[in-house]
Amino acid sequence: MPRTRLYRDGVLISEGFPVADVSDHIDDAGCVVWFDLCSPTPADLGIISEELGLHELAVEDVLHDHQRPKLDTYESHLFLTVYHVDLDKTSGRLRSTEINVFITKTALVTVRENDHFDIDELVRRWDSTREMAKHGVVYLLHGLLDHVVDGHFDVVQSLDEQIEGLEDELFDGATGNRHMQRRTFEMRKSMVQFRRLVLPMREVVGSLLRREIDIIEPVMTPYYQDVYDHVLRVAEWTDSLRDLVGNIRETHLTLQGYKLNEIMKKITAWAAVIAVPTMITGFYGQNVPYPGFGASIGFWTSSSVIVVASFVLFAIFKRKDWI
């Protein structure tokens, strides 16, 4: 069911009315209409297009998923695409919901890709600042953008916490190499996807603040400036976390190489210790006479040399921390 609301002079006077009734109110300069559609059909979008006179290219963008976050300007309206993002803290994977917005002087239309975006939370945000409703569409749009950007903030903060956990696991050595590699890969993949959704938001909000668009009232400019500041902070935070994930991966590979060198060093040291008795027994295994041949003194002499030489090599390697 579509969600609808009607404001007149900043006061909510009706909600839950049919979308077909929107045309009865959009021509009234004192009225502001909002309605929301979730996973609409082409027929539903056709009705909206007729009611509001939307451009066919904007309607076509709604029908094609995975649009880049953007703000398009048409003669009669603006078309905005943003993404709400959730993070699965267990797997580290992102779940994004595309939100398309049609903006006219008297109407705001939100079109959600699916129901993962909690529209009720957005309505509660609007209702918590009802005194700002007198600013009309600009007020509704600010609440939407502020809610989306706050979600981005929550995601980047969760990513930061997970990366700190990866750092602890990296130096504790409590998890296996396969687990660490998998977590790092998933985290890097999520960071790339999140960055692709967040960075264009700077251009989107920045374009709304430009004077040539002339949609934001001067009294609402500080509120949009605040959203823009949050967008910049999220973008900068995302870039720093992406670099940090890359550093974790490089450090993990470095630690693996260091560990391999330690293993090879120990194997080489033990091979050197074993080589001494091998050399001596091999020498005494020759089928030729030698000092002590055929006598017990020869056995005790070779055994003593093996023990002493092995002990000396072991002590030397132990002092050098090779064993």
C-alpha cells in the first residue's frame, strides 16, 4: 500500500489517501504532498508520471536498478537517487536499498527498491520536528537525506570497529590464515561497495546547495550544510578505512613471510645439527681400515664426537635464536 501525506501551511491534515487524489492538491500552493511506493510496477509509475508530469528518462531510471547516486534536473522537477545501507556485522557484508526521489515544488515522491528501508523511521523523524514542516518539500527532503546519511555514519562506524577487531586478530594469531584472509577479503569488498555509494553523495548534496538550482530556502541552508558536512566526514572516514584494510592485508602477508622465514631458519638449523652425526657415521661406515677399526674405542670415539659436535651446534643456534 502506498504511504501518502498531505500538509497544508505546515500542518499535517491528511494521510493514507489514494495516490489518484494527488492531482487534487499539487496545484494548491499552500499544500505539500508526500507519497511513497515500494517496488512499484511500470503501471504504477505511469500513474505517477501522469499525475506529476514526470520526465520519461527519470521514470526509466527508476525501472532500471543499480543507478549511481545522482541528482538530475528537469524542467518541472528534480530526480534524486540515494542508497540506504545496512551492514551485517557477522559476515561483514553490505545490504543496500536504492531510493529514488521525485522533487517538485509541492510534492515529494519516494520510490523504494524493497522494504529493507524503514519508511516508518523516516516518518517518525519528520514528526519529531513538526515545527519545520512549514518549509514544505525542502523540509521533507532534508529529513530523508539526513536519515540516509546517518545510516551511512552507522555503517562506517561498524566497519571501523570490525577493522579494529581484525587488527587484534592479526597480532594475536588466534585465528587461522584462511579465516583471516576471508575476513580481510570480505571487508575490502564491502569497503569498495560502500565507497561507491558514499562518495557521489558529496556531489548530490553539494548540487542541492548551489544557487542555480534555487530549491533550498535560506533558512534551511544551514541544515543542508550540516548534512553536507556529515557526507564529507563519512567519505573521508571511508577512504581512511579502505587504506587501513589494505595495510592489514599487507601486514598479514608480511607476518606470514616472517613466520615462514622463522620456520625455514629452524629447519636449516636442525638440518645442520643432524648433518654432523650423519657425516661421522658415514665416514666410519667406509669399508676401509681407520683408526679404531674393529675396536670398541672407535665406536666410543665416534659417538663422543657426535654428541659433542651436536651439542655445540645446538648451543650456537640457540644463542642466535635459530632454534
